[in-house]
Amino acid sequence: MAKRILVVDDDEMNLMRTEMILEEDYEVLLADSGVRALHILRNQKIDLVLLDIDMPVMNGIETFQHMKEFADNIPVIFLTASGEVGDVVEALLLGAVNQVTKPRIDAAQKAKTEAAMAQVDVPWALQDPRTGVRIGRYIRSCSAMAGEVLAAVLDRLPDHSRILVLGTEECMFPALVLGKALERLELARSVAFHATTRSPIGICTQPGYPVTVGYKVHSFYSGERETYLYNLRQYDAAILLTDGMSQDATADIAKALYIHGCRKLLHVQGGSHVQFL
């Protein structure tokens, strides 16, 4: 049975165009107002909502807020005419899974719709790529994880701050996805990425040499393995994302960050919980 998508837009031409793009793969329902959309959501099973932000009487943000009162589990992609950062940030913070800027709605909208629909059936906890995973499914699970983690930690991050997202030697890609999602929100002054590594590199403070400071830290994956962390800078907060487990490794990293002035470390273990240190 085809997934059912509700498209909400006060512009009839946009409704018709979006329906033409999606109707081959999905059952598409249309609503020309937030009020009409809420009525449909209360009375029919909907798998995904494409929701215009700029609508009269009840705009997309207000519609979404009402929707969350009784249909919080339905993913929403916001449609924006301007692509203004303020609109995008507000939508993502409210819990939207993505955003599409009109009128660039064709390929982008379909791709993001497909990704969102796939997320409905994919758990957000990190998958283990060591055992073999489907690339698209793994990327979507990392994106879903990033959204859940940010929802949990945003109120713990200082405003306009320097944030470090730190992966570990076998868990770098999920941390990169998390860092990219955080950077897109444009709430931090800067977002940097780092990762522990198994490679020992010489340290030198001479001008032009690329590695000027380093720390030996316990591995998250083996008590017999030595790992390293290089070129830390001063950060206001750090998010450590790993799918391994080692209290010694976490303590080593916390100490190294503390030396560089970082007083807040948020430890995300395997995408399954957030620990504030």
C-alpha cells in the first residue's frame, strides 16, 4: 500500500505541481490551509506532511504547533519561499525532519520526501557498519540520530559559542553528520570536527609544522589499543559521539578538553543516550 502524503499550501499551482511530482510513488492529499490540514490529520492516516510556512490566517509554524498536540509522530518537511535562515531554524527546532525552498521543489523535494519516508521505518540508533549496512539506510539512520541528539542537547549549548563535535576512531562519519546538522542551524559561532585516531604522529611547535599538540587517550574499543587526539583548540562546549564504551577514554578526553578551556562535554553513547559531564 502506498504511503500517504498530505501537502499543505495556500497556492493552488504549488499544490498541483507538488501532486504531479509525487503522485507516481505516493498517495497525495491536498489542503489549501492550516485549518483544512488539521481536519484531515484528525480524520485520516497520514505518513508525511509537506507544509508551507507562509500561509494566511494560520501559517505553517502555527499549524505544526497545533498538529504536535495530537499527531506528534508524523514527520514534517517545511516548504519555504525565501529559504531565510530564521524560517529554517525555527522549523528544525520545532521538530521538522527537513526543509525545501520553493520554487526549487522538483528533484530536491522528491529526494527529501523519500528520505523522510524512509526514516519512518528506520530506527535512529546508530547501526554498526562493521557488519555491513545498506549505504542509504545507514546515512538516513545517522541523519535521524543527529536530529534526535540535537533536540536533546541544544538547550545545553551556550549561544553563539565555539562547538567541537568529536568522533572516535571507528565512529567518525556519524559525528560528521551530527556536526553538519549543528552547523546548518547557525546557532553556534563556529562548529569544528575532530576524531581520535590510532596513528601516532610526532609533535612539533616549529612554525609550519601541522601537529603542535597531542594527547594519548584510552581507546573506546580495546583496552590494549592506544589512540591519540591532536591539535585541540579552545572550545566552549564539545559533543563526543561514539559507538564504543570506555569510562577511561571519556575521562581522558574530558581532561584534554579541560586543559584547553572546554568546561562542558556532552557524551553521546552509541546514539542511544546523552550524558552531560
